[in-house]
Amino acid sequence: MRYIFVADDFTGASDTLATLRRAGLKARLYLAAPSCEEVADLDAFGIATAARSMDQQTLATEMQCIGHQLLPHQPDILHLKVCSTFDSSLGTGNIATSITALSTQLKPATTLIVGGQPSLGRYCVFGNLFAKSADEQIYRIDRHPVMQQHPVTPMQEADLRQHFSAMGLTNINLLDRITLHNDDATPSTPVLCDALDNHDLKRIGERFRHALKPQLWVGASSVVEALYPTPQAIEPPSSLPGPLLVFAGSRSSVTAAQVAATSSMVKVTISTRQLANQSHAEYEQILRHLREGKATLAVLDEDTTHGLTALEIAQHSAKLIASLIRSNSIGTLLIAGGDTSSLAIHHLQPQSIDYIGPLEAGVPVCAANFANGYQLPVIMKGGQMGSVTLFDKVCVLTCRND
């Protein structure tokens, strides 16, 4: 079974890559569709895009192009990898637009949306999405303290069928968990599947693994968990090369708590207003610390009067990170923020990305492979991911390699 996934950002792509590797599949990640010869020895591969930050027309064009490029690969399973919180809007990162564009090219016989990822505290029950927050409480997604006020794609509807309808996909049927576990007939596709626990995921895989193909699956890395329910243990890396650069581009409260808890790194605050100017003092300060071998935490200031859009901030941040990497002063890179991560990786243009090992749930360690043989360990985390001590934990790993 050839498994191909198209991810709407790099953080999600790296997590799905990790999940496939833990499932025992030989898999690799790319930034554009590879040739059939490049992936002949793989069981699965993925394409990391910046779709989460794209407007509707740009997104439609991007996904139609990718879908056309994937036709020679004849995938049995095409996985549209989206954030486990399904945050998306009509005008930005529209998941419904991606589904329509890919379907136009690949003409799937079966279309499934897996509504939850229990391993990350995301639960879908009777079509409604719930998510665990940093306080360990579970909230309906439209009442989640972070997701209800997301700066770009706030979640204002918990019923995923209604959420998709508002974005233009109106004909979704529900396979609730009661029907899922009995022998009732499966609704016609597209189908939204409840997922409250791993038993639900396993049952989804059992019901649809042998359904008509090609199949389009939409969801987080729980799609892999449904199709390959028996993961293998992979050891985390014992050390990573230094110096470490952590760039906190996410404005989420989870990332803010991680920044506040960091005690083992030099901290540099970057003026958002001056972000477009890569010769500014903060940039030189970061570069100096890295060249001195110091683990460095770069954080955007809290100014909200800069006049830049969220996309412009992510684009300028990505250019700054790319310039720092080209200075050959970074041993390991950690970026907090899905849009910033995706754009930074696309600026760097590695040939491919491999999985190194686990760090925390939803936060894998990967390696960006470049044409000159250079390999950069990269850790890309979404705004909601990681423990409060994540940055210090990575810093310890880089110190072990000194």
C-alpha cells in the first residue's frame, strides 16, 4: 500500500513522518513532489507545504498542482495532514479547498475525515471536537482558551460538519462511535469519523483499510494511527550538536510559558517592527552568541502596533532564520510556530527531511538533508505542543555533545 501525505505545515508534516516511522514504514519528507525513482525504495513519503497560511486561491492552485504531480505515484492512500485542532477559515488555510482541489486531480473512491487524535488530547464525539489545554482540562474546541481566540484562524464552531460547511464542503456524513463499533452500514463518503480513543482509531482502520481505493484521508497523524495501530519503540536521541538556536515565532500562551520557563539559554528579544531589516542589532547579537557557542533563544517582542500581518511576520522571521543558518553558526534548530517553521524550511530548500527520533508527543527530532551533504537537526513544534520545559530539555541534549 503506497501511502502519501500532503501536510499543511512543516510541524504537522514532521509529526506524521515520525508516526509513520514508528509504525515501521520506511518514509521520508520532501518540500515538493519527488520523482518515482527518488522514492522507489520507500513505503511512504510526504510533502510539506505552507498551506495553513495561504489564501483560498493560492491554496487551490497549490493543491491542484501537487495533486497532478502525484498522479504518476498512484497512491492507495493520500493523507491530507491538517492540524489536530482543525483550525482553518474560509480565507486562510481552507481545508475544504484543499480537499476539493486534491479530489479533482486524484478522484478518490473514498473520502474520510478522522476527527480526533487521542494521543494528543484531541477527541471527536458525535462530530464535535474537544481538545486538552495546557491546564490539562478538556474543552470543546470553540471554548478552548487558546483556540477560540487564535490570532489567524479562531475556532468558533465545534461541530466539524458545520465547520467544514462554512468553508464550502457541505455534504459530509457522520460515522459516530456507536455506529462505528457495530455492523450498521457505513454512510456514503465523504465521512467524518468520531475518535474518542485508540479503540475507535483501530476500528476506523478495520472498516476502511480494504474499502475502494484510491482513498483520501483527512486529519492529523491519527490517520496513520488508524491504519497502522501497532507502533514500534524508537529511542530518542541521546545528544544533539550545538550550539542551539530556538526561535519562538508562535504567539500562543503555551509557547509563552515555555519561553518564560527557559533558564539555560541566552535570550534575545527581537523588535517585530524592525524584523524586516536583517542587519538590525538583535540579529547581530544572536549571531554573536551562536558563534561563541552559546545556546540562544530568540523571541519576538509583544508589540502589536507594528502594522505587519501574521503572514508577513512569519515570512520575515523565516528569512532571518535562513540567514542565521547560512552563517554556519547553528548546530541544532528549534522553531516554535507552524507558519514560521514551514516558511523557514521552504527558504532553506533542503533536498529531503528524515526522522531522527522522538522528543515529546507531537514534537519529533528530524534532520534536514542538503545537496552539499550537510545535515541539520531540526525540531519544529506547533504553538500548542510541548511541555513547559521543552526548550531547556533540548538545550541539555546539545550540551551533552559539547
